[in-house]
Amino acid sequence: MTTATAPAAAPGRARALGLVRDYGVYFALALLFLVNLVVTDNFLTADNLRTQAVQMVPTLVVALGMALVIGTKGVDLSVGSVMAITSALLPLYLGYGAGLSVGVCLLAGAAAGLLSGYLVAFVGVQPIVATLALLVGGRGLALVLAGGQLKDIRNPQLRELGAGSVLGIPYTVLIAAVLAVLVGLLVSRTTFGRQVVAIGGNPRAAQFAGLPVKRVLVTVYVVSGMLAAIAGVLATARLSASDPSRLGELIELAAITAVVVGGTPLTGGRVRILGTVAGAALMQLIVATLIKNDVPASLAQMAQALIIAAAVLVQREGNGSR
Amino acid sequence: MTPEGPLAGPGIKTAPATAPPAEAARRGEQAARIVQRHGALIVLAVLLAVGGATFDTFLTAYNLGNLAVQASFLAVIALGMTMVIITGGIDLSVGSVYALSGVLAAYGAREWGLAGALLLPLAVSGAIGLAQGLLVGKAKMAPFIVTLGGLLFARGLLQFLTEEGSQTYLVPQTETAFLELGQGRLFGIGFPVLIALALFLIGGLVLQRTRFGMRLFAIGGSEDASSLMGLPVARTKVSVYVISGLLAGLAGTLNAAQLGSGVTVIGVGLELEAIAAVVIGGTLLTGGVGSVSGTLAGVALLYVIRDVINQVGGFDSSMQAVVNGAFLVVVVVMQTLLSRARRR
């Protein structure tokens, strides 16, 4: 699909590059997995794999929504603040039951997405600015809601959600996997998914073709907001504590990286959900590998930056020749 | 002659009848353009007037002087960000580079005195800017991802140098020349403020009066057209990221001179404040349009709002963030609507 424009001059090389571009993230993931088998003690244990999976859940869930937004040529910087807002809201309504509390959180996420989506689709504000406002203000709002405090979550159902598992698979991982499948089907099997890709590919053409551009844009940001809210609920349940000041910090950047490393270009017009899952796993594994091998966190962070750069450098579209 | 009077009448009348709407539209368009370009300045003037009338301690030389020194660091960073954004790019690394440079300046001052305090941070921040510029300009990678890598890298390097933040580097009290750079005053105005103003003057001249400045606008307006016209697109982009890195490094250096130490926890989220100041100042994130004077007004506005909130009292820092965010929405929506009205 994407290798169709390979230049005739060096078809072999171009095809190889195209392969790396499309499947690079899987190669990298497999390679890192093999490296870990050799160098990391107790890597291939159920315990360790479970820990890795649990830790990547928030990033992955946020990245699923981010992939849709980026598919429309947008970006959602507000996701971390939305997580913080949900984390602050969750304990406030626990008196009325866990279900209602989670429902309020989802509504808040949808409202945040509605605000961003409205600014982008109807006012015409650039996505990065429209969502920047919520990034700046949202965490403040979360702290105001929470009274600036860390609160313990004592609700048994939420604690079970955060710590429990079925057949050895933690609930949070299961939920993330189901969401990934749902979003994947949404992209590949529905009209909505095709509209997202069409709008990202060429907004004007999509408009002329009579696609409901504004409605699709708003929906995409609402979905992203709701997924961020789910990530906030899962992370809060996992911690058994509401931590609006720290939860979701820099997650927008981690999610964007997972999406882009997974093969969805920032310029829109293509969405890779499986790639996004692999991208999130790759990011998680990079950090885990370095830390488990006693590399200081600071060096791990620098290495992460370099690996991101390398991955994107390999994957970049060949528009340089134009 | 008399019969011609009424005959000529309609002729004369029709001209003004069509002219006023056109002229009014033009005047309205001009007003919209002024509001869009100088909106930040107008809001700033209103806020200063209202603040001065409401609070006794607001419009004092002491208060404004302090405010200006605090704002000067963001101003220097935002100047580089303006140039990057005009080319259609973005630089997310500036907050990390700012913090890293402060630590390097304090370390350099301790080891090699004034020369080390100035050269070490500028060399490193310039190198980070160069690396980012090469990846964006030559390798054609997305500025967002490249500078995000820069953000992580610089913050990681900072943590590494300070042993995960546990070590603080102090500027020796004997380095009076360096400390003076951050704490000294000339005619009652802090040195960082004077330096920032001088840099903005230079930046404005570069943007408006030089070929290099024109290239930034051309590339931001249409990269393909610029490249077809034979402009050195890649080289210009590389320069812009180097300038942005150097300015962020300089801001961190000045900050270390002012505080007398390299502080590891500063600069988080500063890139977003810089972007906000640039956008409030009327520079379009899509590139091709912008001015450094608007950015200066944007920075001043952010700090004056913060100070007014402080003066009102009763708001903590989280409430300030809410107000800042809400304000950003209002300004951006206003600007977008106005620029759209102008295009029609």
C-alpha cells in the first residue's frame, strides 16, 4: 500500500527500505526481546512479562486514541491532564458506587475531547494549540478538584480492577487488549475508520467528497479524551491512590512516540493500530531493559531519545527526493 | 448649469454610496489585522491600566522591575521559538536545554571561572541545537519528534551530571563578574532584562531586514516553493534550531547567574509556555507569519496575568494554571476568528 511509489531506479533497495519502514518496529521489538533473553536475568518469566504488560497499559490506551487523532493530521496534547482530572474525580463520587464514579470520569474525558474537537473542527484552531490549552489548564483543574492532595482509593471493586487478574492475566491488561482490538476494528472495518484516514490524507478533498469532516474530527477527539479517561481510571486503580499532580505526566509524548514509531506518520492519512501496540511495547521494553541491567535512569532516558530518533529516521517517508 | 445639477447629483451621490461600505470594510479589515497582530499588546495595556488602578503595589518600579527579570528568561527562549515556528517547525527541547545549561554554567563557573560559565553551556546547547537542526533540515524528520528526543536527551544528561538530581552545583561567590550578569542592574534595570531587550532588537532586525529573515518567512509560507526558488532550505532550518538551542542555553546561563546555582528541577513545561507566548503574540503555528515584538508582548502578558492573579490573592498555583489555560483558549479563539474574517 505504501510501497506503491517506490522509484524505479533502485527497486530492490527501495523495497528493502519500505519493508523496514513498515515492519521496523516489529523487527526492533523482536531484536530487543532476543537481547533480553540473553542479557537480562529472569526475563522470560510470567512474573516479569506480566509486570511489563501492566506498566505499558496507560501509554497504550492513550496511544490508541492518539493514533486516531494523528490519523486526521492532528495531535492531542491534553491526554495527560485528562488522566489527572479523572484521577481527581474518581474518589469524589466513590460514595455512590464505583460504576457511577467511573461513568463520571468517562463523561469528563468526553467533555474534554468535545472542547478540543470543537476548537479544532468548528473554530479552526490548530490541534496543537487547542489541546495545549487543556494541557496547561487541565492539571491545575485536577489539583483544584482534588484540593491538591493525594487520596487513597479504598473501594474494593476499584482495588480489584487494579490488582486482580483472570487466568493470570491482569484485568488492566485485558481491558487494554480489548480496547486495542476494538479500535483496530474501528479503523480497518468501519466507514468511520476510512473517513479518519481520508480526512488526514487530504482534508480538502474529503470535504469536497462530502464527508462529514467536522463531525469525524470532533468524534476523534472525544474518543481520545474517553480513552485518556480510561487510562486515568486504570492507572489510579493500579496505584490504589489518586495522584492528580503526577499521574499522566509526559504521557502525551510517550503516546505520540509509540504511535509514530509504530508506523502512523505525523502528517496523517494512515493509522496503524497493531504498530501502535508494538510501539508502546518497544518503548516499555527499552526502559525495562536498561533499568534491569543497572543502567542509571538518566542514561536510560538518553538512550530512549536516541532509539526514538533512530527508529523514526529509518521510518521517515521518502519525500526527501521530491 | 442648473439642469445639470440634479443630473449630476445622482452621479456624485452614487460614488459615495458604494464607497463607504468598501472603505468601512477595509477599515474593519485593518482593525481586525491590528487586533490579530497586536492583540497581546492591547490586552497588556488594558491589564496594566486596570492593575495599576486597582492595586497600589502593582505599577511600582520595584514590582515591574522584578517581574521583568523573571520574564526575561522566558523571553530569550521564546525569541528562538518564534524563529523556529515561523519556519513551520517547533522546538520542544528548550525547557530541558534551559535547565541543563544552568547546571553546566554553575559547573563551568566552579571549574574554569567566567569563561567556563559562559562557553560550556553555550557549546552544549549549540551542539544539541545543531543535532536537532540536522535531523530536521537534512534528514527531513518531523520537528516534533526530533525535539521531543532532544527534550528527553537533555533532561537525561542533566540527571546524569547531577547524579540523578542529588548533586547541586553552586556558582562560587568569587565569580562576581558572572554573578553580576544575572543580579546586576544598570539604571535600575536588571542585566537579564537589558540582554533580552537587546536580543529582541537584533532578532527583529534579522527577521525584517535581512535575507536570512526573509528566508524564514518564505520557508514557513511554502517549503516546496522556497526549495524550487533555490533557497537553501536545509541550511536555513539547521541555523534556526542552532539559534533556538543557543538562546535556550543563554537563558539557562543567565538564570544560573541570577540564582547563583544550577537548579535541576526548573524548565519542565517551559517549552509550552514559550509556545503559548509566541502564539499569543500573533505568530501562526503553521508558519510563515509572525513577529518578535508580538512574542515580547506575549511573554509580558503571561507574566502580568500571573502577577495580577497574585495580587488578587486567594488563588494558588493550580488555580493560576486554570486561568492561564482558559486565557489561552480565549486569545487563540479570538485570533483564529479574526484571521478567518480577514481572509473572507
